[in-house]
Amino acid sequence: MKKKPIILLVLILIICSLFMPLSINYTGQSKILSYNKLNRYISLSRLDGISTKNFIYYNKSKAGFSLKNELNSYDGIKNGIVVIGNYFRNIVVGSTLDYLNGFDVISSNAKMIWLFFGIFLELAKNIIFSSIEFIVMIIILLLQATVSYTYILFYLLTILFISGILYVLKKK
């Protein structure tokens, strides 16, 4: 019963990451859309395509972006919320879909082992990869606004504030 506030906050962040577009300028757009390793991260506001059974891939499109010339404090707050929400969404969705796809890949003898240990393996893998993507996105979105100090300040404060809340709720 003590974990309810943290679960509620994570669910709110995931929902926000689905429906709020990421505000970027032309510098951020060129860095995000040209970097192939961020394919899972590209569509931050919606799941663009479903290719095979139980596998979601994100198309390289501008679907999750709001392109602006000048980024302000509101954009910094919004980007901080979307990036943290997308971090949790990548872990939950990626682990679930990779776990379900694992049953198709392995032999019938190993399916019982995969049933019990596969979810832990996929969770660990997706936490590591999502953490790396999270750090890369923080840096890319931080460096896109070299002139707007209010954007940088509110972007960092939002990330630190939400991380602090999650840490305090975890310690309770």
C-alpha cells in the first residue's frame, strides 16, 4: 500500500509522454532525427507503427514534436516531463513486448525457463538501454537551447524536481 503514490506518479508521467509533444528547435530536430540509435525515442507523443506481432517500432517522423524558433520556460517544463515519462514508458512497454517476443524465438524446451526468468532479463536489459537513451536525450535537449537560459533552467529543474519526488516516494 505504500507504493501507490509512486505508481500513480509514474502512470501520470507515462500518460503525459503519450499526449504531450516534445518542443524542439531546428538544432534539436537535426540531432534527434539524424541519430539512428534513438529510433525508439523518436515518436515521443504516440506509438506510430506496429510492425509484427507484439513488436512496436517508432517511425522517424515529426509526429511527437512541436517545432519552435525560441524555447521558453514552459517548453523546458514540458520537455522535462515528456522525457522522464518516456523513460518509464520505454521500460514498461519494451520489457513487456520483448518478453512476449521471447517465446517465439526460443525452443520449446526453454520456454518454461523463459516463463520465469525472461521478464527479469528483459527488465534489466530495458532499464540499461532506456537509461542510456535517457541521458542522451537530456543532453541533446539541453544543448539545443544555447541562448534561452530560462528553457535550460526550467528543463533541469523539472527533471531534478520529478527525480527528487520519485526518490522521496521510494524512500517512504
